[in-house]
Amino acid sequence: MDYSDLQSSSKGWIGFVKISFVLSIAAMVVGIFIIPASLEIKGYLVISALFIINSTITLSKTLRDEHEKDRLVNKISTAKTQKIINEFAE
């Protein structure tokens, strides 16, 4: 496989994304613990937060997989078209 056309993120961007994710979770946890609410409400907020985190990761992975599939299909289609053109031109 030719890796020259793959887009990669810089180390700085990857670091930023990871730090942002950790900070957002930490801020949410601190907010849940300091909110003046009953234990039941805090428990509900924790479960909801975990569900949001899980859904976000799953959505990100699914969108990435779909994008990679589309790129592969386009490459195959382009290669087939190029082959037909080359055969016709000969």
C-alpha cells in the first residue's frame, strides 16, 4: 500500500486533542462532585457522562471507518477507470 497520500495529524494536534479530552472529563467530574445535589442526581449525571463519552468515541470511530471505506472505494473506481482509458488508448 502506498502511504504517501495518507493524511496524518501533527504530534502537536494529537497532544492538543488528548489534553482537551482529559480536561473536559476532569472538568465534568469536578462539576458533578461540587454540585449541590443529592447522591441520586450525581449518580445520574455520572452515568449520563459515561454514556456521552462512550457515544462520542463510538461515533468518531464509525465516521473515521466510513471515511476510510469511501476513500478506498474511490481509489478502486479511479484505478478501474484509468485501466479502461489506458486499454482504449492503446
